[in-house]
Amino acid sequence: MPRIVGINIPEKKHIEVALTYIYGIGRSLSRDILKLTNIPFNKNAGSLTAEEVSRLKEVIEKKHKTEGDLRRQIMLNVKRLKDIGAWRGIRHAKKLPVRGQQTKTNTRTVRGNVRKTVGSGRKTAAQVT
């Protein structure tokens, strides 16, 4: 099982999809990385040679922010918004949607207003004796 940036990549998946298991890499970025390293998209991750894995590691580590660094950066960005008292920071602090979504009918679980659905109200007929 190849290990890139501290993440075990699944062997049986195509490398294009397997790279998306790394936080911060999606399908389009995965394709760009594979083009740079001259690795075919449909090659399975388990069949990569040691040289190909090292090329992937090198490109990902040098050119892209992934995993812990990216998570830390996002956390600091949210903390900065909270500290300066921006509207988005206040919404983050209250755990409400930040990007203008409505909250009257959606986001019940986030707000803690969970309603259990009730059956149709129809009861089964009593058995004849």
C-alpha cells in the first residue's frame, strides 16, 4: 500500500481516485499532478513503482498544501474571522450557515431543533374475534 504525505493510498483504486484520499486533493488537482509526473490516470495505485511514488511525493510536498498544514491554515482563517468580529466569524461561532443559506426550514440538526417524523397516524385494524 503506497504511503504519500502520511496517508495510506488504497491499492485497488485508480491512482486518479486514490490521490483524492489525501485531504486537499480533489479529482482535478489529482489529474494535474498525474500530468506533471507522467503517470497514466487509469493505473492502479498498487502497481506504482517506487520511482513513480517518489515523483508523486515530491510534486505534492513541494507544490501543494495538504493534510495538517491545510487544516491548520483553515482553522487559523476561521479564528481570525472570529477575532475581528466579522459576520462570517460570528456565524461560525454560533455554528450557523455562513454563506447565506436559509435557516427557517433547513439546518435543523445544526441548530439543535431536531424533530422526529411521526407515522401517518393510521392504526392497524383490530382483529375480529
